[in-house]
Amino acid sequence: MSLILAKNISEFKNFSHTDSKLIIYERRAPEGSANFFKKLIKIDFSVNAEISKFDTKNNIKSALSDVFSFDIKSSIFYEIWINDITHVCEIFCDIQNTSSISMWIGSKRGCKRFHIDNVPQRLLVTYSGKGTEWLPDAAADKSAYLNGEPNEKILKFPQKKQFVNEWDIAIFKGGSQGLLHRTPDSALKKNSILLRLDHADYWKNIYNNIS
């Protein structure tokens, strides 16, 4: 089974012990979000930061402090949004059993080809725009993916492809048995707002390899 639809957040903690590749907790966008993100989505930004479980909100605010104008930050919904990011980060810290995590948040996405991330688990929340496109096992040709074939070869049954909805919290597995997914076409062509969380070692390993 590719997908678990969680009835509550606590189900995330057992996800690593299941055979499923993706777990989603469905949420509705709060009132007032549409007008706020209509402004935010016009801004090109990309932020990487390490977030501590013990100072989560301050870390997030600090990481975003120079990104947005006073007009954006003075919006009532800005604080609601920061509180939600804080909540999601704290959840992921608990799931990963770690005191810090790596956060990326931005408006530009560029993963055109179906791929599997080289991470144990990754959390995504699309706050505005089309959510991540993913393939159930029955819809994907894994051999075509491993052989470097294009999306048209990897996607066996186009009618079976799925998308994560706005505001839903999604966690998927990476590695050899991970989830095939990509940035949807609409999010490749125009801005969207995506939050991505990884274990703290993720960005540290990238920076070390670059160095």
C-alpha cells in the first residue's frame, strides 16, 4: 500500500514501521489564508535554516526576518502562518526523535522528473499552489525510473497519478523503496509556497560534501 490517510497526528510516529511510502494528514486552509498568500506568492524566495526544537518559533522568525516586507509581516495572518510552521516543525522533531531539523521554505520548485529522494523521511506542506505529484506503485514503472527514462516512460497510467492537497501535512519515505514524486507542471511554471523538512543531518551532509 502506497498511502496512509492519518486520522490524527499521532499516527505519524508509527509510519516508519509500516510498509506504506506516504502518510498524509488532511487539513483545511484557515480562513484568511487566500488573501495572504495571494501577496506572498508574488515574492521569489528560498530559505534554508536549521530549526531547534527548543526555540522553534524564534528560529523560524529569524530565518524569515529579512525575506518579507513590513507589509507582509504586519499582516494578522503572518503570525498564524508562523505558528503553523512552528507546529509542523515541532511535530517533525518528535517524529525524528531529534533536537533540531533542517527547514527549507520557498516559492520556487524545480523537480521536473519523477524521482525518489535520498532521505529516510521528508515532510512537505504546500501552503499555496499545486501540491506534490506522486505515483502509487501500480502507476509507476520503477525500471524506467532506474534506467533514466523520461516521465512519459515512468508514468504507466496517467489517470492514477495523485497530488497532495494544499495545507495537508505529508511525510514520505525515500531511499531504494521510497516514493516516486515530482513538482507538478503548474508549480514549475509559476510560484507556489512549499515547506520542506528533513533530519538536521541532511543539509549538514550537503554542505560538507560541497566543502
